[in-house]
Amino acid sequence: MLEIVPFTLGPAMTNAYLVADSTTKEAAVIDPAWDGDVILAEAQKHGWRIAHLWYTHAHFDHIGGAAAIADALNQTPLVALHPADQPLWRAQGGAPLFGFKIDPGPEPTIDLVNGQVLHLGEVAFQVRHTPGHTPGLCSFYVPTESVCFCGDLIFRDSVGRTDLPGGDWGTLLDSIHKQIFTLPDETRLLSGHGLETTVGEEKRSNPFLGGM
Ligand SMILES: [Zn+2]
Ligand SMILES: [Zn+2]
């Protein structure tokens, strides 16, 4: 069974998700936003072993805690990122643009691909390439748990900004309609910022997507 511990961390109040298979105790961090020590302490409390860092995208506020986590582990975690966000990762996730400086941590060595399946113990995560906020943004959908981690693609009553380098409004809308609104209505959306929502709720009420 999948366990999910959410955190809201860092200067942009970014959501990080510590996810673990309760059977094998293998854990991953989806967007180790900031304060890696806080995420680590929670994993230790449960006896979970963090083996993976999975990035929805490379913005600095989503990866700022990676170095602290990796440095504290005996084995370097496997870092997964879509290759289209590699240039952004190399540019510290755009941190200098916002007056920040971060240690981006270990280099991503797993290239995410649309349709790929990531395994955490018994739990399968489908990778959905959902660009628009950044060129490489990916969502991670777990059909058995009816949950989708969607980064800064879509938020409760809002959507990701497209005015940063690599952003594109038409592409963002296309990603939401093709990759998110095709999921069952009851699917929980766990976003990069703000409160959780569902696919059905956003279809009905997201003002940026034709709802009211
Ligand atoms: Zn972002
Ligand atoms: Zn963000």
C-alpha cells in the first residue's frame, strides 16, 4: 500500500511528497522542495528508506532539498527528471533569477519518458509528460490509489504559470486536457503548491479551464 506524507516547504511554499510502499518500506521523494532534513527525519520516523528522488520539473523550489537528503543517505538516491528540463536543472532551476542560490544535489541519471512506469516496491507510478509550465514537466499517476502528482501543471482553481523561460500556455492547456482530464473524476490531484483537489472538481470549477 502507498503511504503519502505531504510537506509544504521553502520560500515558494512548495509541496514535497514523501511516498513509501508500506510493505517493503522503500520510499521516494516527489519534489524534495526545501529543508531536506525535515523530509529525512519523517522517513526515519517510519523506518522508510529513501531510494529515489523523482522530479515533476526542475524549478529550484522543487529540488532545493535534494542535496541535504542525498548527503545524509548511505546510498545516493536515483534521481529522475525529464531530459527537456535538464538545461533548467543545470541552471540551478532558475534560482539566480529569483535571487537564490541552491545546491542542486546529485545529477539526474534517469530520463523520464511519457508512458514509462516507475516502481516503488509493489506500487506502479505512470509517467505522463505534461509540458507547458516547463518543457519537461511530468505527472506521476498511480491508478491503484487514484492519485496523481502533477507538480505545477494544475492547482486547485488555478494552473501553472507559463511566463517563465520554456513555458507555453497552449501546451499547458493541451497537457491538462489530454493527460489529466482523461483520468477518472475521483482521481486526487496532489499539486506542487496549494491544497489538493480532484479531476472532477477542477473540470467543474477551475476558472482557467472553462469551469466557473
Ligand atoms: Zn515550477
Ligand atoms: Zn513550483
